[in-house]
Amino acid sequence: MEEVVPTSRVRSIASGAAARLASHPEDWASHTLVGVRPSHLLSRRSEEDVDIYENRVAVAVLNVMRSHLQQRIAKLRDLSRMVDDVHGLLVPSKETSWRARRDLAGLLRNIEDSGRQRAAAGTRLRKLESSLAVVEIMLGSPLARAVDHRSVPPRELHPTNLLTSNPQYRRVASLWQACTTLATTRPGEAETARRRQEVRTAFERFTGHLLLLACILLQATPDADQPAPAPGRTTRFRLRGEPLTVTWTRTGDFTLRWRERQTLRVLPLMVDLCTAPDAVAITMSLADIHRERLTSECDNDLIVYPGLLQERQNVEPDVVRAAYRIGHCDGDTSGQHVGVAPLSPLDIFSVSRLIRAVQWATLGTDARCYPYTVFTSAGNRAVLADCSWLESRPDGVAVVRPPSLDELDQLPALLKKTRGRHGSGRASEHEVQRLRADFEALKEGAAKTKLLAACPICAKGGLPRQTVFEPREGGLFAASCSSCRTRWELRRCLACDQAFPLLDPDGSAPTGATESELDRRSGGTFLAIPCSAPDGTGQYICPACNTCGQGTRATSCPRGCSARASI
């Protein structure tokens, strides 16, 4: 079949096209030096066939556009979901403590124009969804369904008449070239290394700023007149009256020193551990990282990595547990504990995980050192036996509770009773130095115990004392704050005989859950995890053996604690 059509629509020229053009000057567009440029030509048209090369290119462009729009919509929905979650958390809830809501309110205070950004994101999301709906309609048309989708056009298109002359198909060709150029453009090695370093630096800065924010949310007060945080600098705080410093090393790590002792090292890792095939692979990766960056100065390492909540929700529970644990010993006898936690700008509770890590590095470290033992002579142990705040040990005395000011003032007079008659020579001078050293050691132990008796949440102590500190048998203690109802203890696991600290910010020992859910509920202000059994009130999971460490195991515990013999 032959017909006269515009030149841009011609796919096959008929044999008599030249003779007809010579006798029809009305089909001439213009004259040139080499001949006539036609506006219409006699074209040979076979039966209607939509599965042509040009239509395949058009359908391929629509598929690329659909994929791109879906990805952008998913990212915008993630951002909108994060903002909605944060605003929704400010609504009073029985499942969330008032302290967690207070901390979240403090975080949102820095977002001045969140409403405007939220509205702008909603407008852009609606536009993208409208564009995606149009693309879906075109892909669902009879023409698109009749095109062979398996035949993907090459990156460099064949210059057919339709793709070069027809305005609509010319736009299709331009879009295809733009899509393929963007998809196949690969940066060089130098550019790839630069981008990786840029992402690594950004994640390290995010980790550092989040760690400093965690200290502030724990009521730590930054010192005045100090430089802004940067690699190679140290930020100084005062937490419950004691020095707390965070050093940003030039290698990208962060070291936290509590009372002049390095108690925590945060190591950023640029690998999402939730992509590991199983929990064993995560454990091996953590061991390799800890071995490569081993340090003898710190007993606790925390490895943080970029991880999204949606990805953690799609993996196996054992992988999630292995990729997020803070404060767990897991039978480690080396004394060095390795924690791991995901951080993400899209997860407002990332700061809660660092809050919990700082809690373990400060309160947890102090509690595990209780009671503070001072090594002294048998004579000193005898004269100090009447001090109710001290307990005798085979090689010294232990400070079991904070002494009052009167009790501490009586200490020098008691120690002088053990001073022998050595005259005025070198022996007498040595005896005076020994008594002075014993007094300073006892005074330091009393100060450490007094710090342990201060509330770790509201930091209230002093006189009149807001906290109650109760020594218990076996080197344990229990304390509570009447101001904020916080309770903290040192318990001993009846399964593995290891002592572990716990912190209950609300004084109610709630039923446990996953660590991520507890972050949302408590805002990170807890140490050991409460038992997950519905009837397991007051029981906590031992970080060493990972089972309920108190009393008779609850038969309904979903962690499988009933598998062990009841004690």
C-alpha cells in the first residue's frame, strides 16, 4: 500500500516517489543546490505494525522514567516518614517515657522551619506521583503492550528517519541518550576514591556530632571558651561534677575519657552489617576490625555503621541482634567488649544508641568497679573496723557507701592511732607518708562511691540528698532517686555469677523488647535489657550469658531462658 505522508513520517520510500515528486511542486519544501527538499513523499506502508524499532525505544524510555520516579518517590517517602515519626513521637504516649519525649523535644527545637520543609516535600512528592501515574498510563496503553519489551535498544541508537526527523520521536531519542549516558558514565579511579572519602568524612562528622549531642542529653555541661569540634581536637564536659572529654582523632575515631580514664572508643565503619548473610559473618567481621585496631588503653569499643531501619526490618532476627548490641560481653574473658550499633540521619533514635554507649562507659564502668578496695595494712584494718562505710577485706578495706562529712573528717584521727613510735628518723617520715597515702586512697574511694550514688539521669545528689544508696551483700548495691524516680543497681547473675549494672529511668522495670524498640521507649537511658517475658517484672538480661539473670526463669520468656535449669 502506498500513500503520500509528511517526510518526517516516512519509513520506506515507494518506487515511484521521485517521479511523483517531479510532477507535484506543491510537495516541495524548498530548493537547494543539489535538488529539491520535499515536504511530502510517496511512502510504502505495509500492514499496521506497532512493534517497530522506534516504539521499542519509546517504551524503553518510559521504563527508565518509571524506575527513576519510583526511586525518587521512595526516598522522599523515607524522609517524610522520618519527619512524621518525629512529630508523632511528641504526642503523649504511655509506651514512651516523659524523659524520652523531653529529649526529642530538645532535638526538634533546632529544626526551625521543619513545617515549611515538610510542606515542600509533600508538594514535590505529589508532583512525582502524578508524573509516575502518567508514565504508568502510557505503559499500560495498547501500543506499549504490543511492543516487544525484551528487545532493549542499544546505547547508541540507529539514526532512522523517524528518530531524526519526527519531532516526537526526536525527543524520545534525546531522552534515551540522556538516560543511557547517565547510567553508563562511570567515574575514574581518582573520582571514585574522592567520593568514597567524602562519604567517609561525612559519616565520621555525623558520628562525632551525634556523640557530642548524646553527652549533652545526658546532662553533661560543655566547658566554656573551647574550640569548635574538629579532627585532632578535644571537647571537654562536666558530667555529675566530674571531667568527661571526647577526642576526635585524625584517623576518624572518637575516644571518650571519663575521670581521666579512657573508657570508650567509637569506630565508624562504612559497611552496612545488616547486609551480611548471617550472624556468624557479622561476628567474624567485628573480630577482624577489633583485632586490626586493637588498643590496650580502652576496654570498650563501639563500632558504628550506616544502616537504615527499612533494611533491618527485612533481615533475619539473629542478624539484627548481631548487628546491634551495646554492653554485651557474650562470654568474652579478654576484658575488652565490642559493641555495634547502626546510625542514620533518617533514624532519630540513632542518638539514643550513643547515649546508651556513653551510659555504659560512665555509669557502667563505675558500677563494675564497685566496691572500691583500698589496700592497707592489718593495723589500719583493725582501727577502721568500726567505720560503717567501710568493710574489711583480706588485703584491705572496701568503701561500700558514701561517707558523710563527719565520718570523713574522723578518718585522719583514726589512722593516726596506728602510727608507731619510730622517733624522728627516716622510719617516722616513712610512716607519715604511708598514712598520708592511705588517707588519700580512702578519700579517693569515698569520692568515687559518692559519684556512683549521684543520680545518673538528673545528676542530683548532695545535701539534702535526693538519692538513697544501699550496700548489699556480695559486693552489690541498689540506689534510687526520689526526684526523678530513677533506680540503678549492681546485680549478680545467678546463672553465670557475673555482676552487671542496670538502670531503670522510670522506676517501674518495664517488660523488655528489642534494643531498637527500647531506644524508642526509653530514649537510650538504660543499661541491661529488661526481660521480655510478659510476667518477668524486675528481671533483666545478663550481658555476659545473655539470659535472665535473676530468680526463677519465666516459662513464657521468648528468649528461651527457660531452656536453662531454674535456680
